[in-house]
Amino acid sequence: MGNCCRRPARCAHVASPDSQTSHPMKEIFFIQETSNPQSGKTSSTTTKSNVSPSSGLMSYNFNDLRNVTGNFKTSNLIGEGGFGQVFKGWIDESTLATSRQGVGMVVAIKKLDPESFQGHKEWLAEVNYLGHLNHENLVKLVGYCSESKYRLLVYEYMPRGSLENHLFRKSVQPIRWATRMNIAIGIARGLSFLHSLKTQVIYRDLKSSNILLDSDFNAKLSDFGFARDGPVGDKTHVSTRVLGTGGYAAPEYIATGHLSTKSDVYSFGVVLLELLSGRRALDDRVGESNLVDWSRPFISDRKRILRIMDTRLCGQYSKNEAQTAAALAVNCLNLDARIRPSMTEVFTTLEQFRTPNDYLRTQSREPGRSCNKSPPSFNYKTTPNRNTNLNKM
Ligand SMILES: Nc1ncnc2c1ncn2[C@@H]1O[C@H](COP(=O)(O)OP(=O)(O)O)[C@@H](O)[C@H]1O
Ligand SMILES: [Mg+2]
């Protein structure tokens, strides 16, 4: 049996020993990696070291971060994940040193639960990956703090928050079709970049709460806590602990612990379904409602595909694009991982539907004020016990 995390939707279980990712607590391992987002080429060697200035990251004092968030006060709280809370803070734009509340450039400061061992490992993975990778569709890490038991991360602030909030929060204006497609393209591009690196990176925790949006709704992958290096040589997968989130994790990974880039492709298929349908991967409002299971009969039939579409789009979407996206989701969700497309293929398919941001900015944001629909929910009965333990799924 594995240990379940605090937030049931995201669980980490030790299904098999994972010697390659277990870092000694007192040392920081990081991947010295130089990457070229255009060519996707990188060289990578793993060394044992303290976080070095070569990572280009700022090292912050705990006290300074505490002060600039007003002692982590609730009014500065902007999000909460499986392993920590995220607060607004301010830094000087040119020196990147902490400023005063409300002065300078806004940043997001994640404070990991000081008592959590898993939290430390997550922190380490984020420093390792985000500190050395640079791409338009990955959130930028500005710096970190490692002081006694405290582990914090300082990121660029993403003003529109997470995709999850935009898709599922009742109080938030629904995002329109063209924006949804652009978001899917951004996610696909970010994953394709990670999978094309010389040492592939598997993101492992793709879900709408880990996708952040900038002021123009450009999508960036954040939260690299569960990311890890992919297989080398002619290996197709790495054997690892089952980590991730119920509803998004690929079935073969849950069953065997075999992790591959195709596991990310499956999760992408789930997020694509969320974008199309406006329904959560797992909806705990009605028992355990699994979006993939529910939508399979509809998305496998071109004529019935439109039945799953988010009613808050008020019918304002291209039928052809919706059908292509749904067919793509079917491929990504194939139970045979080998048949799933690569993220680069997914990106190429979706890219044709990109709408320039400039054009979107000139249009009204809402998909259709007149139809005024509320978020859809599952209206059927499923298994009463919500089961988010990945080992048992
Ligand atoms: N850079 C950021 N800008 C704005 N909001 C953020 C940022 N980083 C995180 N958040 C908010 O905090 C939430 C949790 O962050 P996340 O990094 O996923 O934490 P965890 O590792 O605990 O899951 C996100 O879903 C988002 O709402
Ligand atoms: Mg998260």
C-alpha cells in the first residue's frame, strides 16, 4: 500500500522501488541542461551539487519571502495544490530581489508543506527541470528558497490562473472555442518540446490545474514536481512509482508503473476532452464520474461527437474543428499506448486551428452572453465510492 497524499485527487504511491528518482534529502541533484527551444536539442548530465549560479536562479531568504507575502496572509493566497499553497509576492524587476508588498513585479510564491517528505522531492524536481528548461509554454522559475525545513519556489505570475478555474468555476466567464483551441495547441507544444529533448522529460502530471494562463490566455505547463527523465537508448519506458492524479493518469502506467511519453499523451487526451466538454476528468459531485468512460461512446462516433460539447459554448464553435479535436482525443486515449500519436503529431494536427491572439483580442470574450448556460455535470449514476487511489484504479 502506498501513502496517500493530503489532497485525495493527487496521490503518490510506492508501487515499485524508484531508485533513479530518490534523491538524498541533504543534497541537491540537478540536471545541467542547455536547451534550444527551436531545435529542441539539449545536452544533459546529472550531477550532484548545490543549486549553482549557472542555473540562473535567484536564491531567496525565507524571511524576505515571508515579508513580501505579508507573512503568507490569506488575501495573498492565489492557489493551492497537492503539496503547498501559492501566494502573491513582489520582486524588483531589474535585480529580482524581493521588494515590498505591492511594489515592483508580481510573482507567485509556492510554499511547500515543511513537514512533507514528498514536498521536498517535488521542490527538487521543480528546481531541476524548470531551473534549466526554457520554453514559451513552460512557466518560468525565478528562484527558490531552501532554508532549514522550508522549501519555496518563486515563479513568474500567471495573471489568469489555472485552466481548471476557467473551465469549471461557476463565477468565471466561460472561455470561447478559439481560445480553447489555442490553449490545447500551447499545451501540445510544451509537451512536444519536453518529449523532443535529447534526454526526454516526461511531465507525468498533466491536468487542468497545472496549466496556467497568461494575460492573453497562452498556456504554460507549471508544477514539475512529478516530472522525470524518460527512457534512454532503445527503451520505450521507465519503471517507476505510480504518481499522478486520478482521472488523468494513463491506465497502463497505473497498472504496471511503466511510464513513457505516451502516458503524457493519454493525459493530454483527457485535458482535450475537458476543453471540449467543460466537464471534469473526475467529477466527485455525482459519485465517481469518469469523463473518459462517459465520453467514449460519443467521441468514437463522428455523428455523436457533438453531444459531448460544452453547452456554455452556446453552439459557437466550428463543427469540423470539434470533430477533428474529438477524433484526436480518441487516438490519444487509445488503451494501447503504442498506437497513441506523439505529442509532435498532436501539435501538428491542432496547429492548423490556431487563431492569432491579436484577432481574439478584438473580439468579445464571452462565447455567447445570450445562452447563459451553467457548467455541465454528469447526470447519470456511477459507482458510489469515489476512488482516487491510483493503485486501486
Ligand atoms: N505562477 C503562478 N501564477 C498564478 N497562479 C499560480 C502559479 N503557480 C500556481 N498557481 C496557482 O496555484 C495552484 C497550485 O499550484 P501548483 O504549482 O500546481 O501546486 P502543487 O504543486 O501543490 O500542486 C495552481 O492550480 C494555480 O491556481
Ligand atoms: Mg499542481
